[in-house]
Amino acid sequence: MTLDGESLDRLDKRIRAGGAEKYHAANAGRGKLFARERVDHLVDAGSFVEDGRYANALADGLPADGVITGTAMIDGRQVCLMANDSTVKAGSWGARTVEKIIRIIERAYDAGLPMVYLVDSAGARITDQVDLFPGRRGAGKIFWNQVRASGAIPQVCALFGPSAAGGAYIPAFCDVVAMVDGNASMYLGSDRMVEMVTGEKTTLEAMGGARVHCAESGVGHFLCKTEDDALDVVRRYLSYLPANWTQPPPVREPADPPAGIDLAALVPASERQAFDMRRFVKGLLDEGSFLEIQALWARELTVGFGRLGGRVVGVVANNSMFKGGVLFVDSADKAARFVQLCDAFNVPLLFLADVPGFMVGAAVEKQGIIRHGAKMISAISEATVPKICVVVRKAYGAGLYAMAGPGFEPDATLALPAAKIAVMGAEAAVNAVYANKIAAIDDPQQRAEFVAARRAEYEQDIDLVRLASELVVDDIVRPEQLRHELIRRYAAAAGRDRHFSRRRHGVTPV
């Protein structure tokens, strides 16, 4: 086909327009942007350079074969991106769709650039399965490339509609996933397929909607009200990370912490009284810098990025507002993945411990709490970035280990003045050791006096000054001095050796 300028203009206009107008109208009615608009809203103005625009140009109704790929700038930094066009056969994949996605991930990996996925796809076109599914450059190669790129370059997904069947693994292999509430969904089989195979009657929203994945399954990381909110998450997330694993995280101008948060007043003296560790975190970091990840899932543990004096840190903090801050199966998984993310991209880790330990009981044992706890402890052991553990109030049992306690090569173990470190709390310890004696005392007053005396003995045994004198704790720090202390210690640890073990990789208790 020979093209003159006018013919090429018509072709370009047709490709840029995407699918039929009725599909644009249907999307607009659901608050959804056109894929090219999403790209424009995300990237720096005029920076997008498209690849493979003419994919399947000879076919009828398949402009760009339903996916837009290319490079652009976000906040002045280069990225690679793909965006499904749901106006073209519901964003489904054909052979050229798959090839375009493979090529852009390979380009991101080879160039050491972040990879952004703007997903809105019904999955593979069954009519094209032989061309796109089984071969060496079939859909499986997308996931192979994502796994190879994991930890080498940041991979972030914003999900605006469905991510169906095998396509659901594109978000799953990303570092984080932002999902638009009411529109985004992930599922391996549709509601009709589920009913056919299992007899279960459900809906896509109930089975794989944004709220389900952000609050229950943990596959989603950010629940967003609008598409612009999801795109803003992509920008914010990338602002904390380097372009690739060989570089340090970007540094910003330092900012003071919020003036109205008194760290000392936040932490109750009584272990039985809960407090919101997220407020403590915000009072410690540069104002407005905390980006919490998976805020709705496994809420007994808070994780996220922030800045101390302009430099990025990854925060792992127990939150007694939820389940008393006890570690469960999901919170162990949440911590393990976030620690690996930070270690991959050279982000120092800050552990804020207020932990009674791991949950016990038949239910969690059947769920594999030992295995999941071992996964968390493995990730913390293997992390070679600077690590500082701060015992904010208590660190009991294996909870101390899970929060990068002294045995896990932290650059420092710090404690606030009222902090406690022990195998278990005084009440549990006295009951464990003296249960029979306590039961044998009939007089209530004598029993209370006996218990109080044993508790006092136990508290003396785990006295914080004693622990500091035995070099278990490197320093006892007043809350108002903690931020300054952390900034200095992270600066001193910046050049630490990143070697961990003589091996290819460990055998993780997944």
C-alpha cells in the first residue's frame, strides 16, 4: 500500500480514535477515560513517544491492536508504559497485542527504566489463541519478562477495568496495583465460568472487585475513587524509587514533621491501651511524605514509603489499633513483600515495634502461621539495606525477630524510655510459670499480692537499662529526639556492605 500525506493522516486519525463511538460513550458513562487520555493525564505534556502504532492496521476495527505502548517522562524521569484500549474489543489481546507488550517490557528492562501498566482488558481473544497463547513469543513471555524485571526495575499497575483470566497476572507480578473502586476487577474465571465449573453463583464485583482485592485478598494495594486518583498513585509511587536497582532513591528537599504531633504523648503507658501507629509515623517523617501501601489489608501492620530529612525510607510498623498489633498470616506476607521491595531498590528500612508476637491457636496453625512467619523473618534476614529497629513500646517473643531485632544485623536497635523487650509480657509470663501456685491460693487478696510480686520481679529482670547495659539495645532515645537520631544513623549506615550469603538464593518458606 502506497500512502500519500492525506492517506497517512486519515490512517493516523483512525488509529488514534480507538474503537467505535458507542464504546467510548459506554466508558464515559462509567467514569472511564479513553486509554490515550489516561496516558496524557499521567505523563509530562508532549513527552509520549509511541511504538507499534500501526499494529494490525490492515485489520478492520483493531486500531493499534488494542494496546498503546511507548516511552514518556513522568516528573522529568523516563519510563516505559503500556495501556489497554478497552474500546477495541474490550481491550482483549491478539498476537500483536502480546508482542507489543513483550517488547515494551524488554525495552524497560534493557534500558533500566520503570515499567507502567495501565490495564483494562477482557483477556485473550479466544479466536486468536493459537497465535497468541502457546508459543515462545506468546502471552507466557509477558509474565516471564515481568518476573525477570522484578526487583530490577519498578513495575507499577493502575487497573481501571477488568484484568481477566491469565491477564490477571500482569497486575499480580507488579510491585503495587492501584484499583479504581467500582470499575476495576481481577479474576481468573468469570462469574459465568465459576457457576459452570463449581455451581457457585457470584458476581465479578463480589468475587474480584477492587474492594475485595484491596481489603481481603491483598492482591490490590491502593483503592482509588477515580481514575485520576489511580494515576496520581502511580506518580507518587515512582517518586520514591530509583529508575532501577543500581541507583539510589531520589532525594527531595527536607521538610519538617507536622507541628501538631507530640510523639511522647501519642504512646500510652499501658500496653492494654491501643494507639494509632500511623499517626506516630506521620509525626516522625517529613510532613506529607508518608505513602501507606495496602492500607486496607492486614491493618495490624502498617507499611509504606516516607522521607526523613528528604531521604526515602521504608516503614514497617505494628499498629495496636487493629488486632492489638499481633502478627497474623496476612501481615507476615505483607511485611515480607514490602521488605523485599525496599531491599531491591535500595530503600533503607525503619521498623517501629509495638508487637505482642505472632498469633497462636488452632486456626492460624492450620493457615500456616509458622511458615508465613518464617517467610517474614527470611525477608528481613536477607535485606541488606540499612535497617534500624525502634522498640516504641514492646517487642515480645518472635515479634522482636520479625521486626529486625538485634539478632538480624540491624544498624541499630533503639528503644524509647518506656519500651520493653522480652520473651512475653509480664502477665503471660507469670501465668506460664506460676499457674499452679496461683490456682492454689484461695484468698483473693493474697493471690493478687503474689501475682503483683512476681510481676515486679519479672519487670526488673527485663529492665530496659539492664538490656542497654548488656548491649541488647544500642541507645535509649527520647521521642522528641528520635527523628534526629534516625537521620544521623541512616547517614552513617549509607555505605554498608550489601553482601549477605555465599549462594544463588535461599529456599524461601513461601
